[in-house]
Amino acid sequence: MAKLRVNKIAAVGVSTETTGSVFFDGTDDFMGLDGSSDFAFGTGDFAIEFWVYFNAGSFSSDSVDPNLIDFRPNNTNGAYPSIQYDTSANNLRYYVNTANRIDGGQLSDQTWYHIALEREGTSTKMYVNGSQVGSTYSDSTDYLVGTNRPVIACQGHNTANNNRRLDGYISNLRICKGHAVYKSNFTPPTKELDVHPQSVLLACYDGENIFADKTGRHIITAYGDRVSGLGTAAQSPIGITTFQPGLIRDVDPTAGPTFQGGVGYNSQNWLTLPKGTTTDRMPVFGGVNATSARGIFAGSRDSPATAKDNIDYITISTLGNATDFGNLTQITREFSACSSSTRGVMGGGFVSPGVESNVMQYLTIATTGNAQDFGDLITATRGTGGASSSTRGLFSGGYAPSNVNTIQFITIQSTGNTQDFGDLTDTFRYHDGMNSTTRAVFAGGGAPDNSATDKIDYVSIPSTGNAVDFGDLLTSGIYANANFSNSTRGIIGSIGSTNTIEFITIATLGSCQNFGDTLAAGDLKQGTCSSTRGVIAGGRTPSQSNTIQYITIATTGDAQEFGDLNFTQDSGAACSNGHGGLG
């Protein structure tokens, strides 16, 4: 059986650098994508670039013709891009609408090449190692993309055709839509590629996870000896090697070095370097950093039939009791919140038995005062999940008065009613969200029959569309309402009525891993965070609690005592101005 493996650079002093390549063995290995409209370029500008390496003997047969990236659906030609190598003619080629459009010339095996294809206006050009090859193609094609395409290292026209698979390596595959990157001859990059604002994919760069897309926009499938279809980082075969195009990691010059900790030097003084990057210790999101980030806890209940309008706040980096912030516009419980670096927005909830709310209300996190009216949800709902980037907030699922699968969105800095985003994979209530800058993940909750679910869904926040399955919780749990995240790791801080804490890596797919335990078992807790610390508050254990506890997101371990809320709380909402969706 063939192997699909990853190669990564082992940088001096850094054991987890992500500059790498993906190996394809020329038989049954290839990677596929989701056929998203991101890859349908229409008549606009676009750019496709990557590094490729052909193994020795790759061109031994005139019928091999490896396809490097192909947008065509099965058994169909037409307005679909395809970059191929014609072994009989020894010619790199750009193929579209049943014909070669650009002849790129001869390549050799056992050599890394940087390949770029891009259209600017109506001119499409191909570059090898920064120099244009072949003629400019006068191109007004309205480009399409096939279902489950593009495919990488395989012929999209016939994915069963093993004679057209790459025997070699691809590294740093980037696709930009609406953007021609180079436009004329250029010096190929010497650093790992970055995500541009117009980038819709950046894959084959992670030395430890072949399923990683640096844009966070897409699910990558892989076919080889260890995976078939959707996979997780844990399934990715790892080959620790320096074999790749000679790229170095593109580190922001303002970020400083990455210290893994525990490193000491003999000198006149003893020096132990701090652990983590400067960004890990003190990231800044819209003027809010890990020291100044503030957490908000709002709403609750006095009894199963009575809600509260209280709002408390804490400074997440400190320890101590919460401070009164103000009051909600209406008494509410069983609702959720989203937030930017300046504003928190709460939506929906339970008002009284049989009465759900469609009210959204907002507050300015850095101040104190009462909440104000924001607008209305599409449907009066309780038990929703909340997630957000720096600009957009999502409310997912809920109960109204039966389970719903609707995802709704708002622009946080404006006011107004929600708009339809798409649907969850099933109808869930009493779940909650986590987020990076591009991806929202919703975990746990209750199924229509009120049984606990272990499902995790995700969506791309900047777009709209239906959710996709992410993986599973280790512990099935209804009322999993203490979820939060920094930009890379999502925490499910209280699952059902247990004291279990689990975590995911947001940019990947797969099941949760164990993190530790909360101070006490119980459900209906609320969670919020800065970029470094997560805070869990309140809950029913089994009586209502005012306890606040915290964890350090980048590590694992049990929660520790933080302080107390001003009121006993469960079923409320929480948000912050320092979470991982902000940068």
C-alpha cells in the first residue's frame, strides 16, 4: 500500500516548526478539497503557486503525465484549470478547455521548482522559478470548479487513473482569488508563504499535519495508506527530515525569537529564558492584551422559572471577586454571547416558561453600565451557541420551542437584526462556540430527544454556508456551555454534569483530547478567556454556584480558584474582549 507522508524541517532549537512538504508516492496518493466557490475564479484574477519535486524515475514512462493540481470534475473537461506535466513531450503545461494553453518547458527530476500560474485581467502567465515560461494566454474564461475539487497530485478528470499521480513532493501550495501575486518575473520566495487577504487556501506547509489549511477556510481530504477521506493531525504520518525547498519560517520581525523554555546559559549570571513567544505572553487584540482583557458574565436564574438581569465583570489576568457592571435590558437566562475587542452582544434566551426571547442587547466591554438594544434574532430562541471574529458574531442552534439547526449572524459594530448564515449538521441546543479569526466551532449540547451529543461542528466565519462535521467530544454532554478559545486552541470547560475539561486544535479536524478537571462536577457553567487564560464561572453543582475558576489555555491541568461572582449563576452568557477570534 502506498504512503502519504509529511516532511518537516527540524529547526535548531525549535522542534515543532511547520515548514514542510507532503510526499506522494505516484500510485494511490492524492489530496482533495471541498469544491467551494472559493475555487471558482469566474472571470477575475487568480494565482496558484507551489513548490514541486519529482522523484528519480518519475518520468520513466511516457504515459505517467502527473497532474499537480486539477479543478476538473470526474470525466469532464471544460472551464477548469489544470497544471500537468506531459512526460512524453517533457513539458510542463497549463491545460484548460480540452487544450494546452501554456507550454512551460522541460523539468528535471530530483530538483525543487517553484511553479506559479496567475491571471491578471485577461492575461494568464506561468512562471518557473520566477521566470515566465511559454506564451501569455489571452484568457477570458469563466472558471469553474468541480465537486470535491481541486485535487492535488492527481488527475481530476479521472481520480481512478493511477498513471497520472505525482511521485514526489509538493510544498506551500497557495491559491488566491481576485489577486495576481507576481504579475511579472520575480525572485521566488525564500520563506514559508503567508496568507494574503485574498488567499483562499494555503496547504502542504505543515510538517506535522497534512490536513492543515493556514487560511482556516477548508477541509482537506487525503488518500493513502493511513487515511481515506477526512483525517486528523494524529493520523498524519510524520517524517522528521530537513528535505523541503529550502524555505525558512516567515517570522514577523517584530515578534522576536521563539523560546521553548528551560534553556540556561553559564555566564557571570545564570539566565533562564522564558517559555513561549512574546505573543503568547502578551498578545494585543485591537488594543486589548492578555493583561487588560476583561471577561463579562451576564444573566442567570433564581429558580427554574425565574431569570436575572445581573452583569458582572473581571480582569482575566488577575485573581479575585467579580465587580458589578450593570444590568441587562431584560431578565434573561439560557442565552449566549459574542464579542469584538470593544463590544459584547447577547442574544435570545428564556424569559418565562414557554416564552423564548428574540432580543439582542449589547454593552461596551471596557466601560460599565446597562446593556442597550441591538436588534432581534430571526427566531425567538434559547439555548443557542455563540462565537465571533473581530467583526462578525454567530448564534447557532437552540430551542424555539423545539430544537433548531439555524445559524444566524450579525456585524458586531453595527446594530440590527440577524441574517441567515446556514445550518448546523443537526438540531442542537445548549451547546456553545469556540473560535479562531476564521473558524467557529460548536460543541456538545442536546439532541432533539434531549439526549447528550458528542458532536462538534464548524463553519468558516467570513463566509456563509452550512456547518461541517469537525469530530467528537470524548465525553457526550448536554449543557456544555463553558466553551472558549484563544486563536489556536478551543476549550470545552465543562461537559454535561461532569467536571471534565477537553480541548481541540481549531485549525485541524478530529476528536477532543483530555485537558483536566474543573473544581467540581456540574452543568450550566459559563466560560470566557483572554489569549492565555480561560475562566469558568457559576454553574449548578447541583445547587447554583458563584465560584470562578481558571486554567492556562496553552497547557493542560486542573482548574484553580479565581474568586467569586457577585451572584450565584447558572444558564447565563459570557464573553470577553480578548478571545482568540480577534487576532
